[in-house]
Amino acid sequence: MGRPKGGRNITHSKEEKLKLVKRTLNGESGVQLQKETGIYAVDVKTWESI
């Protein structure tokens, strides 16, 4: 199945990932960050384990 045609892969810098992970660790909601940034909360959770 995979990603729909015409979609695009977006890469995020290490600094951007770290900034968002720190925000979630400081108690911000992943859903709120998702609304604000457009980055899925599940992606941020994945970055926490790296």
C-alpha cells in the first residue's frame, strides 16, 4: 500500500527533532504539537526512543 503517489517525504533536522522531543518531555501534548507543527505526534514519540 504505502504512501500515496504525489506525496513527498519530509526530513527534519536533528535540531528540530530535539526541540520537539524536549517540548513533549516538558509536558506539552503531542496532539497540540501536531496541530501547531503538522508533524505527527507518533513521529515525535519515535524520535524520543532514538
